Amino acid sequence: MKNTVTPETEWKSIAVIVNAAKVSKTVTLDSDNEEWTVIANGNKAGLETLGTLSGKNITVAPISAMILVQE
């Protein structure tokens, strides 16, 4: 099942990014693989995939957090 994270899913990497600022911030992730699956953003968190991001630079909305994983 492509759009669901299950307990059997093994993550190669996980990134937890917290932005406490009142403006968006961009962070650079150190990873050879630039494909990330979003499992939590400023509005929702859970086991359903919320989308994917590509690239090493990730922008996080003000006063929010993101959790990204790589399988």
C-alpha cells in the first residue's frame, strides 16, 4: 500500500523539523536521497502519507513542525 505507513515499514531516515519562528524557515537536509515522504506537517499527522518532497532544501511554515521519512 503506497500511501500508508505501516508498522512493517522500515525507514532509512527520519527528519523532525521544528520551526518556532514567526516566519517560514528553510533547512538543508544532509542525505544522499532527496526524496522525502511527509507523515506530519503543520496541519495533520498520522500514518497516512501526506505527500512527498524532493530536494535537500525544505521550507517549514511559521510556528509548525514537519516529520519526513525515507524508506
